[in-house]
Amino acid sequence: MKRIYVKEEWCLGCHLCEYNCAFANSGMTDMVKALRGKTIYPRIQVEQDENGVTYAVSCRHCNDPICVKSCIAGALSKKDGVIEIDHSKCVGCLTCVLVCPYGAVVEDGSGVAQKCELCMKNACGAPACVKGCPNGAIVYEERGEAE
Amino acid sequence: MNFYPEFEVVRNDSRCIRCRVCERQCANEVHWYDEDGKVMLSDESKCVNCQRCVTLCPTRALKIVKSDCRLRENANYSDQTIKEIYRQAETGGVLLSSMGNPNPLPVYWDRILINASQVTNPPIDPLREPMETRVFLGKKPDHITRNADGSLDTKLAPQLSLSMPVMFSAMSYGSISYNAHASLARAASALGIYYNTGEGGLHEDFYKYGKNTIVQVASGRFGVHKDYLEAGAAIEIKMGQGAKPGIGGHLPGTKAVGDVSKTRMIPEGSDAISPAPHHDIYSIEDLRQLVFSLKEATDYRLPVIVKVAAVHNIAAIASGIARSGADIIAIDGFRGGTGAAPTRIRDNVGIPIELALAAVDKRLRDEGIRNNVSIICGGSVRSAADVVKAIALGADACYIATAACLAMGCHLCRSCHTGKCNWGIATQRPDLVKRLNPDIGSQRLINLMDAWRHEIKELMGGMGINSIEALRGNRLMLRGVGLTEKELEILGISHAGE
Amino acid sequence: MKQYVIIGNGVAAAGCIEGIRSVDAAGSITVISAEKHPVYCRPLISYYLENKTDLKRMNYRSESFYSDNNVTVLYGRAVSEMHADTKKIVLDNGESSDYDALCVCTGSSPFVPPMQGLDTVENKFSFMTIDDTLALEKAITPESRVLIIGAGLIGLKCAEGLHNRVKSITVCDLAPRVLSSILDDKCAAMMQKHLEANGISFILGTSAKEFSGSHAMMQNGAEVDFDVLVLAVGVRANTALVKNAGGNVNRGIAVDEACRTSLQDVYAAGDCTEYHDISSDSVKIMALMPNAYMQGHTAGVNMAGGTAAFDNAIPMNSIGFFGLHCHTAGSQPEGCEMYEEADESHIKRLFVKDDRLTGFMLLGHMHRTGIYTALIRNRTPLSSVDFARLKIEPQLAAMGSAYRDKVLKGAV
């Protein structure tokens, strides 16, 4: 099962992944039209630690996803290893935000929850954050548990 | 004296999405976000036109253009000349520059054209026919003898084996970053060619690439010790550099930090000054002593390269080197790059590599000592065509550095000496160094060399030549255009149409 | 082939089905459902009134959920007796059924304290089920004046749901503040102000003394005229079956970490149970949907012979009204320290005791709050993280690079 992983040593903290994510999920074909003058609500978050190390955090697509178990609307589910959200069912209670230990489920700006779905539902086809990272700091690959 | 900035940041506000990537990526702190006005602003006086912001701007909202605010036009006193005078009047200092001479002096490569076969001799299709790009660098025997079973009786001098006639030339760890070195080392290793440590020593992490490493010994002797010499595949004595013939080097103490100082074997923060001369070399005989000391130190296993800048009497100098016991001569032309050099030296000292190369090859042939040494040609070899022309003029292989830097992301802003390379190459600032991921850097170098190898094969095939050996010194394959009789004579080629 | 019986058809039951099927694909599963609906999400009834969802989308699982999982559902049936010794249940129609493992997911029922004259009120409703909701919806008109007894989660969600569909809403509660089960005074005051700004009226700190027709008289003398009355005072766990069968029952059915009751092969999950809250180290009823699912799933796995434990339960609530969202979790044990950050529209209160985050109340903060929840749930020593940074903003950056490596560099 391929997932998104970050390589801290190559993350530049440029935040392009956040913008590429917001654009990929905007449903629009022009980034300027999609993002200009708007607050973005990306599904990937760049963090910086006390040593200045930066890295991006997005859904881990956990083996035992507490967000799916906690969803009060049955809107979250895991299919073929990907945790998906059915936006037609989500009512915006944000219980998933309250339980995700990685802070990977976020509010979308209109009151409902959103999360990384590996760009499988948008026109991008492959994770936009991975494709757009200028330094190969985000990868989409198969891995076991971290040592 | 305040000048209007050299470059202008042109921001198309109708495309700017305020992602602030430009701001985060500019080590010169040109861009900043104004919270009050919700706009990106810029201080153009700090811009060096490295194009990092332009490249990373996701909406193509940025371009950097040359300012058209110029002093009154004067064909003699150019804008730049006048501003340099102002700067010197202000500071009393020597002007510093980086990378190769950018001035519009003749580029002979561009005045030389390559032959192709038509009708009377067939071209070779490199996709169908074998084509040999492998070359060996080192002293070649005048004749060989074989044993009864056919095996070689003659003992060969040590050789460097290159899968293609291009290598990455010397750039020290210190002048360029750890990740740049890692990229070069990994690419050289994958390609079956060599990279060169420059005078910065060899970081312990890179000993594993020793089989593809040329270790340099220069006038400061920084980083030189027994393990270092033995780690490489060849040793290069650096007598001079094309960008700054006749002067030494100077790594400011601010760059001699951490592993750089450790690798150079100097105290942290101390200036690393390489003297102009080697203080033990004042003659070919002295050079011979160093060549043999190094050979002795490494059991005569490794070929020794002597690198010199292309200067006026280069042919005579090369003749001397060919008799010094050196295995390879590297000649560096006046367009060669540098991490920092006095501007006046870089722009006014030395001669074009094309002329130097032709002169050296001819002189060594005339003296019957061409096989004593191999010749490496460096100092602005920009493409596969330049490589083919260099070989036809007599080179065994070429050194590239600027092209390699470009492959790694360099945009030739020529600000290496500031230490704030936004591309993670000519810098030691950790936040900038990490911008060059060697996974990407090495792959791009490999791609570039793969592309050049294909092109070299195509060009050779067109001429009906199927090996570098057969092309070397084959000046009949070259013709000059727009060159004077004298230039053609030195290059040893005929004019186009002849 | 094992026979599984699940009493109840809520989210705990759905969790139980999925738990069983994660271990045992073959056993027969029978669900006894008092309501005549497939499993749906009870908290969504207020969103239904608001038109944010509809009956179809309220279904918790797909239409084929029961058939996919090979489950027999007996709709409109209740269990009248259970016999743990003979492993048998008896239905209200007299039929009986054997089981190998039983899960009690009977949930809770509205609790209505005795109030004088309540029988004179014509339009009075509970707000627990789809049927309650549909009945309430039928009774209201744009001119309705609604009185809601209870300013807890159910009462206020009902108020939000009705807000655009009726003329006025008054909420009354004996407690002196709104959402008294999850918010303290300061947080409740901000929420109340926000609700009032959206047109909800409150009569707090008093209870209804007497009803007569469409008129209510409060203990403190206040009087309210209304057209529709909603009773949302509280709920009581449905424990009778287990109690009558001799099981251990307090306020809820007592279950352990494996969701076992004191009766052999009888499990229980969801709102009918009481269980251990690790944030306060006490046993309580935590009638919460996420916990109901996780209990049900745990029970299911164990019923089918697997091993699972739900051993990090905490109370937690994510609830919003008219755009002001509120995240709470854990508890505020005696002697805890509080870190606070507040302005006019935000409150952040973090409660710390013995080097652990024990709870929080967040109003207007909803970005990545799960990182806080995980601190409580994992009982992470705060001395092992950069709590000063975490206070400012939930972030993995403050959790140390070892934790980060574990969760970001490999599968989790």
C-alpha cells in the first residue's frame, strides 16, 4: 500500500505542497483563478520544529483509523487502503478533527471536514504534493513500519 | 553612492497568489509580504537574478529583468565600467567575481564546424553499429611487446578508464556544498567517469566513491594526507586555474566551518589561503620532484595529472610537463569558472582554451612526446559539440564544471562569492545546502552525460568515425568560419570551403 | 458455526458486526432492532431538521451493509428476556433464539422527570430518534414558539436544527449554564452569548414547575407560552435486560476493556454501558458515538475469538452551533492546573495534572486538535514533549523527532 512519506532532510519549508494541494483539490484548471485572493485550506500541513527542521504532514492512512471509527455520519471509510471522505454525508461535526492524532483531518473553510485522499478523486491522478515538491522531500511509496 | 538596482523584480499582481514561496526561497531577502496591504513587496537592490523565485513561483507571477535605468551611453565607458570605478572609489578594494569570464571575447568553438560523410564514405548509425566512447588517460607506450601466448609483455603506466571522454573538474568542498559533492561523486560513480576534489580535501563520507575520484594537491596543500592520496584513482597537481592564472585561492574563514575545516585540516573559521605559486616548485625539475613524490607515496599505482591555466607560452609549458613524469596534462582555458576570483584577473588573464589546446597538441606531436601524456581540455566546454571539437583538436578528454553546476541547478547568477547560493551549490549555509537533494542532483548529472554521450556518438557517426581514439587530433574533421589565417594556422584547421 | 446475537441496531451494533466479521467470516449474526430503520446516525437528526442531510444520507452504512456482512436483522422486535446460563434470548413475540455470544447494544432512553401538568401538553416530543424527529417536524410551523427543556447537547442541537423553521425558541435548564456536562462557566457563557446572538432565548438555573396546555411556569416565577415542547432533560442507559439476567449493573451496564459484562459470553457496548475513563481514572457513562463504535468493534472481535481491548476511552465532544465550534475532551480532575488563552471569540483551556494533559475545552479552535486528544489518550508525559509549543498550537513538531520518525517515516 503506497502512502505519502516525507524526507525531512530535503524539505525546504517552501510550503509549495500546501498550495499544490489546495489547487489540485479546487477542481479548477488555473491556479491563479483557484487560489488568488483566497485563504487556502490544504490537506497537507508544513510544520517546523525547534531546530528549524521542516516537513509536511498529511493523512497517514492508518491501519486502524480512529477517524473512520469516530465519524458520526459514516462519511469516512477505508477502501483499498485509502481513507476516503464522502462529502455528501459529512455534516461538519468535526469529530474526525478532534480524534486524528496527526492533525491530518482539517476543516475545509466551509465547515466540513477534508483530508488527503492521495489525489485519487481529483484530476491530478497522483499526489500533487509529491509531484510539485521541488526537492524530492515528499515521496509516494510503499514502506513498512518505521524502525 | 547609490545606484538604481541592476535588476527589477516584475511581479504580475494579477497572477500572484501570495504563497510567499519567493520570500521563503530568497537568501538575499529580496521579497517580503506586507501584512497591511496584503501584497508582496521587494527590495530589488538585493537581487542577483539567480532566478530561484522565478523558477519556484507556482503561478509564473514573477520575472526578473535587467533594469533599463542606465548611465548615459558610452561605448568606451560602459555602464558596468563606470559603476566598478564608483565601487572601487568607495571601497578601495579589489573587485571579486564568480564563475567564468562573461565578456564578449571570441568563443572559437562557435567558429569551428564539424564534418560529415556524404556518398564517398558512409556515416555510421550509432543505434545499429558499435560505437566506442571509452577512453584511457595516461602515458601510452611507444610500442608494445607480447609474450608467446599473446599476452602483453609491456608494463603499462597507470591509466584512468573513462566510459566517455568527459569528467567533472575540480571544485572544492568549501567552494561548493556537501550535497553538490555528493551529487558529483554519485554521478561519476554511476557513469564510470571521475570527479575532482579540488583543493578542499575529501570528506570522509565520500571515500567510498574513491574509484571515481581525482584527488587534488594544490599550493595550500589543504586536506592532503596519505589516506587522501590513496583514496583516489588519480592525483592532480594544480599549478593554475583558467579563471585566475597566476594567483592562488582564498576561502574566507566564514566558509571554513564544521566539516569544511575538518576536511581541509585547518582550524575552524580561519582563512584558507592557497599561495599563488607552489613554494617548492620553481622549475620543471621541481615539478618532477613533486610528481614522483606523489607517485612514490602511492606505489606508482596512480596516474598524476598536472593542471595548468592556458597562458601565453602554454605549448612550451606543456612540453616541460610532458617530460616531468606526469601522466596527464589538464589545460584550463580563460573562460573557466571559479567560486571567487578578482574580476580583473578573471576577465583579462589567460588565453582561449581552443588555441591553447591546438598549440599544445601540435607542440607535443612535433616533439614526439604526445604519447608521454594524455591531454584534458577544460575551461568552458559547454556541449557535446564542444567535446567533439576539443577531441578533434587533440584532447583525450574534457573537464566540465560550469555545465555540471548548471545541471545541478545553477542559474549562472555569478554570485558564488557571496556564499548565499540559492540553489544549494556554492554555499555552506545548512538551510541552503539542503536545497540540493543529491538524489535529484546526481540524476540530473547522469542525464546530462547520457545525453552528451548520445550526441557524441551521433556526431562521430556522421563523420564515419566509430571511436574517440579515431577522432582524437583528427583536425581534418574541423573547418573554421570567419577566422583569420593566423587563427586557422594555430588551430591547425582549414577554413570552411577549403 | 458460531451464532452471534446483537440486541440493538445503533452504531455500537454496527461496530460489533464489523468487529465480528474482521475475525469470523462464517458465523451467523442476528441483529434485533427495535427501530424499523437500518443503522443510522442519531446525532444527525438535528442536521436533518436543518436540511444538511436527509433520511437516505443519514444511514450509517451503505444499503448493502447487512447483506454484505451476511446479517439477519429483525426489525421492530425487542428482547423481553435473556438467559445467560442457557444462552438464550426471548423476543417480545415469544420466539426465542440461542446464541454463542451476545452483545447488548440497547443504548439509552430519554429521561423525563415528573413535572406537573405535563399530560396537558399536546405537542410534546423527545429528540432521540428519527421517529421523534419526523413527529416534531410535522408539529412545527414557521409561527411555532418552541420551548426546549434541557440546554445540553441534545436540547441545543435541537434548537439549532429548528432555528430557521420556527418563530422562537426558548431553552430552559436547571443548570446555571448551557452544555453543563462538557463546558465550564466561562466557556458556557461564551457559547450562550453566541446562541443568544443567534436568537435563542434562555431561562437557566431553574426548572419547569408546572405546565398547563401551552403555558409553562418556572420555579423562579418565569412564564413561557409555547406551541411545541421538546423534552431533552437527559437520558438513561437501557440496562434492564442485563440487570434482570443477573448481570452487574450500576448506572450503566458494567463492562471491562474487552467490553465483557459480568455474564458469561455476554458483551455490551455503547450508551447502555459504563466504563473506565482514563483521563479521570473513574468509571462513568460516556454516551459518545465514537466510543460506542469502538466498544462495539472491540466486543465483536472478542466475541469471535479474537483479542481486542478498548483501554483508552475518554469523554470527548466535537459540537458546533451557528458556526462557533467547540472541542472538548478528557476531564478536569481536582488539583489540575489550567493553561488558558482567550479573546472575544476564542477560548483555549488546557488542563494538566501529574505531567499529563487530562483535558481541554476549545471554543473557536478546531485546527488539528486531535494532537491534543492523542496526548490525553496516550497519557503522554508532558515532560517528554515541548508543551510550551503545543500550548500555542497543536503540532507534531513539539512531539520530538523520535515520535515524528515513527509516524511520518513508516506505516502506522
